Amino acid sequence: MYNKITALLLFFVSFVQAQDEIKGKIIDENNEVLLGANVFWFNTSVGTTTDINGNFTLKKVDETTSLVVSYIGYKTQKVEITSTENITIKLEAVTTLNEVTVSKTKKSTEHSKFQVTNVHTMEQKELLKAACCNLSESFSTNPSIDVNFSDAVTGNKQIKMLGLTSPYILIAEENIPSVRGASQAYGLSFVPGTWVESIQITKGAGSVINGYESISGQINYEILKPSNDIPFFLNVYGSQDSRFELNTHFNQKYSDKLSSTLFVHGNTRQSKNDMNNDGFLDNPIGKQINILNRWQYNDVENGFVSFLNLRYMKDEKQSGQVNFNPKLDRLTTNAWGSEINTEKIELSNKIGYVFPDMPYQSIGFQNSFQSHKQDSYFGLNQYNIHQKSYYSNLIFNSIISNTRNKFATGVNFNYDSYDELVAVNFTKDFSRIDNSVGAFFEYTYDNLDNFSLVAGARVDNHNRLGTFVTPRLHIRYNPWKEAVVRASVGRGKRAANIFAENQQLFASSRNFSILNNDGKLYGLNPEIAWNYGLSFIQSFKLFGADSEIVLDYYRSDFENQAVVDLDFSPQQVLFSNLNGKSFANSFQAEFSIEPFKHFNIKSAYKYYDVQTQFAAGQLQRALQAKHRFFTNVSFETHIKEKGQQWKFDATYNLLGKQRLPNTSSNIPEYRLVEYAPSFAVVNAQITRTFSGTFEVYIGGENLGNYKQNNAIVSAENPFGTYFDSSMIYGPVFGQMYYAGLRFKIK
């Protein structure tokens, strides 16, 4: 009798204790357990981490029934708890920690509320709102990135962030710097849009882990993971300007741990278009073949994950006068023409290990080798560059006392060998070797409630930049519900590749001059700038609709800059060290609302004050609109039983007037106005999904048919004194329509 009473009491005590606890498991999208995931009650300091089997036990609290789950590399989820046992929570693998309520449809773009840095994530769903043929065209529906119109010869589209061009943005593929050096001008066009899983845009100074070069921000794009990919994907695209593209993905899972995807991309444009009748092609003709073989190995039980990428790309472009024949007219005055031929080989790998007995501790090793070779000429100007690079990064992550105090530390090494030949009004070999080794430490504090910070610093030794320190600080604070305030400050330093980054200027009759000769970078000193930023996000209900407002202000101050001066004379371009002030002020106000389910409106106003001291004085940066207005509207019908659905997307961009480089010394017929007029561009797309495996889309760009007049100065005399094709501020081609289809085997 005594034993029965004791057993009954023990059962009752355990039952009461069970009612005061919740138990569950954290897994990823592949149903694999996550070790060391943070689990805590919302707006409290009560939390725990998952064990080696992904399990957790947590005491209940009276303040809330909302549980927040976070894990590095995965999207943070906020879950309403209705049970106490056998809870299973699945996290989505992305690189930013954004708040998601599991009962709602996943957004195509999100501003992070949990991430300390100011991160804006674009999911693959957002990339499908436009044709998105390559990475440079992926930002047309995103207000954080400005996409310049392609110049009249190379067809290149340059992006800007915070009023600064892409060289001041650290662009990385899965946190390995990718678009830099020789690839700065065209590298974004060598990444097919269908390969991209998501894009993370970080405004302001980024993490010291990824390097010292970031000044205005970072763009990190994630490639589709073989372990998550479908067996087969096909995308076919064709446009009015005779551009045709084919993308195929072949995925094979060899075991529960090993999988591989073969990405094959090809594009071509063979028809010549001259819509503005200036005798020059509006877009280059040419072709590209791009192949990536990607392998992934996951061994969650033992804590290992690794990736291996093998890539080959060849791109050929021809532009210039319509009657140009490269076999007969190359580097002659018979007709003006240009060819840009690029070949790229890349081998990269990443391996990560999570300590089974210490799931909060991990080590990662990244390696990348690239060979980027470009042979090109522009009329009588020649430019050849071959960059061979090796990058290595060793990262160790752990905690200090508890998971509120985390740190990352490591070392990285970078080697660049450049063979660079410039033949303009002078001929010179600028071949050189750059190498650097650096060490970094980054501390993260999170009170698991309303405050977190990231403080980092790195020390680097560069053979031409010397030894220097890069400090960066980010702070996040939640002053009240659904509000986030962020502040950041950081320093960036970089070696400007003045010719690779300004290739559009080769397509002109300008003489090139480098005014300084005592520096170690083409005679110039390295670029150094500080970036300061403030950001505010507030989510709220407006007439019952989910709404959000985002306010950003950033300033970049240059201690030194490689100044590209087009205003001294329309017949010259001067490269010099900064002698005075150079800064970029950027303000953005963004508002988004979902008036009803599946209907979203996103608007933004942007103001830029970007000034530099040129030889003629302190001037606003040329070809930079001070005022821009953006609106994107998207609507989806409800998904029917067989996956049938309509999707409608439209984007409106209004660009204010832009200052044009000074041409007052030209003869009257070749003088441009001081400011280009303001204008608007509308893009739209309709997608019809017939099933979960097949869909078609049609769209149009520049539906208002705006065209820049006199896009090329002195187009009728391209070998004369006044020829210049780089003064592009708007569309040249006019309206452009496209169509395509997507087919999947799941």
C-alpha cells in the first residue's frame, strides 16, 4: 500500500512539473535537427538552447505564450504555443534573422527586425517579379538599390547604393567576395538570376568578417542549395530586342548526405537594333555560356556541412556602329566598333563543423580561386586584364559564458595577380600583385529582448595599402512593440582599380590622365571612407491592414578618394587623389501596406546629396539624380487546388533631373544641357501558373517608351574629337517586351 501511494505521489509531481514545462524539437527544412538553436519566451529573458538531438525543455511563464526560435543562418520564427509536449518547429535556411509569424504567407522581401545590421532580404519569389535574367537586373523591384541605365556601347548596367557606385559595395557570393577587381564592370551580369535563392542587402558598414573594402554596404547572394533543390528546372526567355536565354538546373541526390546540382545557362543576341537611328547598336550582340556544378555534403549527426563549386563562363559582346564588321574593321577607322570577350574559371569550397558537445561552437573554412580574363577594344582604345585570385577565410564562432554573448574570430588571406594592359592616348602595362593577410574579432551581445550590438575590428597587412585597422559598430534597440532603431558606424579602405571600374570611358575620344604619381595604386593613394547610419522601422495596422514604414539616413565621408573628373574638359578624364571634400548623404523613406490578402503596395522616396571636389570646384556628382520616387504594386490570386494562379506586378520609377558632365567647351552642336530632364519608367509583368510544375510570363519594360535624345555625342564622327558614348542618363532602346516559361519537375 505504501509503495502504491509513493508511486501515485511521484506521478502527480511529475505531472504537475510537466504542466509547467514545454518540450519540443527544432529542425530545418530537410527535417534535420538543429543543435544549439536559441529558444526563449517573447519579451522575456527566459530561454534555453537545443541539445545534440535538437530537443529542448523550457519552463512556462505567465507573461506570454509566444515562443521565439533563432539559429545562425536561419530565419527567426515567432510561434504561438498551444501545447506543452511534442512541439516541432521548422526553421527556414537563410542568412538573415527576420521575424516571421508562421501563420502568415512568407513575404518576398523583408526588413529584418532581429538582425543587428540593417538587412533587407529579397527571396526568390521577389526575383521572379521581373525577367531577372542576371543579378544586375535583379534589383528593379527593390528601392534600396538604384540600377543605372546601360550605356550605349557596352550594355552594362551599374548599380548604386546610398548614392555610391558598385565598387564601394562589397558584393559576395555566400559571404565570399565575388564581384571585385577585373569583374567590377560586368561581374553582376555573369550571375544568372535563376541560380539565386535569396539576396541580402546590408546598408552601411558591414561585418568585419567579410573584409575591409565595404563602404556603402554589402550585397550577399545565396545560390540554390542542392539538398533543397528540385530534380529539374527549365526557364526559357525571349525579348523584343532579340535576346534569348535558356536556364536549366539538374539536381541529383546521391544519398541522405550527398547531393549535387548542375546549372547551365546560355544567352544570345544576334539581331542588330538601332531604335534611335544614330547608327550605333542600342544593345551589344553576342553570346554567353555559363556552367556551375555545385556539390553539398551534410552530416548533421557529426556536425559537418560542406559545399564545392566548379564553374566555367565565357561571354562575348560586340557593339558599335551598325555596319561594323570585326573581321575587317577591328582597330581601324573604317567603322567604330568594340568587342569585349571574357572567360572566367572558378573553384570554391566551404566546410563547416559544429561541435556536437558544444552546439553553440563552430568553425568554418572558406576557399576560392578565380581566373577572370577580359580581352577588349573600344574603337582604337584597347584594354586587356587577367586577374587570378585566391581567397581564404577561417572563422571560429563560440560564446562567452552564455548565448547572449557570442563572438566570431579568424584570419583571412587574399592574393590577386593582375596582368593589365591599357592602350589609349598612352600605352602602359599596369601588371601587379596585391596580397593581404588579416585577423578579425567580432563580439555580439543580445539580451534576447530589446537590445543587441555587434562590435568588430580587424587588422590587415597589405603589400600596397600598408598595415591598417578597420573598426565597425552596429546597435539595435526595440523602443516599443514592432519598432526597431539601428545605428552604425564603420571605416572602409580599398584599392581602386580605376580602369576596370570605368570601362565605359574607353568608348569615347577622351584622353586619360593620372595627375598623381607618388602613390602605389596607379600612382594614387588608397580610398578611405567612414560611413555613419541611422535607421528606424515601425510595423503597424492601418485601417486593419498590415503596414510598415522604414526611415534610413546614411552618410559616407571620404578621407581620400580616387576622383574620376569628367568636368575639367569633355576631351579628357582626370584621375587624381581627393583634394578637398567628398561625401554622400542618403535619405530614404519607405512605406509598404497590404490592403488585403495577396495585394501589396511598396513606395519609397530617396534623396541624395553626393558631392566631390573636382578641378572645377565642389560639384554634385554627375549622372546622379537628387530625387527618386519608387512604387511597386503586386497582386496574386488565391492558389487553386492544382496550383493555378495569376500574378500581377508593376513598378514605377521617377528620376529627378541629373547633372551632366560639363561640355561647354565643345562646339555648339555637341554641347549638352547642364541638367538632364526628369522622367519616369514603368515596368510590368503578368505570370500565369497553370500547375505546380508549369507557368508562363509576359512583361514589358519602359512602357512609356521614354528615350534619351542624343545618347551618343558626335555619333556621326566616332573617331573625331567630340565622340562620347558615356553620357547615358536614361533608356536608349525605348519600349521592350518579353515572354518566357518555367517548367519544374518536383
